[in-house]
Amino acid sequence: MTDYAHQHHVLDECVRGEHREESLAALRRYFGQRRYTGRWFERFAGGGDGPSVANTVTEADVLALNFLSITSLAEVAIDTTMTYAHQIRELLEQIPADVPMHSAPWSTYAPGAPAFRLWELFRQCGGKHRPVTASKLLARKRPRLTPVYDSQVRAILKAPASPWNCLWSWFHTDSTRASALADLRKEAGGIEDISLLRCLDVVLWMRARKGP
């Protein structure tokens, strides 16, 4: 397994170390201020993982990408709701919507697994930043299981070889980390419906934007 000691240290410092209070303030600010449209990403139109929509990409899912600064939506909408709709549904049906990363086996993310194949399929969908678009769309459909990953998070984590493995191993090498993150979310208040992965993404994103 790749050594993610540096990344795990950064995550620990943000969740339960010297930067915890800053992370708490960041969560409250992000989900409490109008200027952060991303606060609606998981919540818009009831979310992307509800029972009636969990296995299909809807227009609301595509529009939710705009809250995270994905603006080229026309081709994404065509590809996800028409061109690749059947393949997307088949893969989503094989990816649990109610299992969080800290409870999932690594086989969920391994090359060839449905989640990995769906990420590759989403990369073929329209838009100028396809890997980022794929990450955000998959996070919309499976917010508990797959994280948002963009340039800001990539920078603060020093571009880990595998973002999924980096975060998965952080959770699975210390079972108290998930509860520490849940405590942070609870203390922030009013965001219990937001996935732990999304809370972690917001903490890292806000810290990255703040700079050294």
C-alpha cells in the first residue's frame, strides 16, 4: 500500500489536531453563508442518492454540479441522461448508496469495481474538466462513499497517487477517525444531513483557499 503518512497527518490535524477549531469555523462559515453555493450540492432537489433517483443521473444532479463551479453542463446532461444512461444505471445499481467509506471494503474502489468503472465512464461525459466533473458527479450520486476531489484538495494533500486510497486508508487504519469527523460535523451544527466525506472535503477546500 502506498505510504500516505503526510496526507494522513494533514487530515488528522484538520479533524482532531491543532487545526480543529479552524475546521469547525470553516464548516459553519461554508454552510452558513450565501456566497458558498456548494452548501447546496448534496441537498439540492433532495439529493442524488434518494431511493427514487439513486440509480440514475437526473437533471437535478447535473445542475448541482454548477454549485461546485462546473459550468459546461449541456454535454454532461446529454451524455449522462441519454448517451450513457443505460450503462450508468447498470453500474449505479451495483454501488451501494447507504454504505460510507469508513465501512466499505477496499474492493469497492479497486480497478474494475463498479465505482471505478463509473468514474471512468463519467470522465467520458461532456465538460472541460472531465476528471473533476467525474469526481463531483460520482460524489453527488454516492456522497457517503466517494469524495469530491478538485485542484484545491489535490494541492493541500500534495497530489496523492490515489485520492480514494488515501482517504480510505485514513479511515481504515484508525477506526476513531470516522467518529472524530462525525463529532466535528455535530459540533458545527445543522449539517447532520451532510456526508462525512463532504464535510472533510469542505474542511480541506477551505483550508487550501486560505493558503499557508
